[in-house]
Amino acid sequence: MRMYAYRELSPLDDDWKDWKISKEKLITPDGWPLTPNRIIMGNALIEIGAVINLGFNAKC
């Protein structure tokens, strides 16, 4: 049986302080578990917002 434990990401860079990997999730410093699908969805929402803002700024 494979054991999973928290793995700290802070040794990689100071930007990753308090971030962890546990099982198949990235854990934020606030304790929010992020799955790959959540990360992809969040990135897509940011891109959609950026596109909407570009269109809005072009009209002004």
C-alpha cells in the first residue's frame, strides 16, 4: 500500500511557501484543496474575464 503524506513545496522557491501536495491535490496556504480540474477551470475563467475586459476597453 502506498502511503501519501504532505510534501512541502517551499524548498522549490519562496513563492511556494506553505503550499503542499497531498495525494492528487495541491493544497493552498489557506487549506483549500485544488484538483487539476479546478486549476484548469480557474485559469479558463480568468482568461474569459480578460477577453471580456479587452472588449469592454476597446469600446470605451
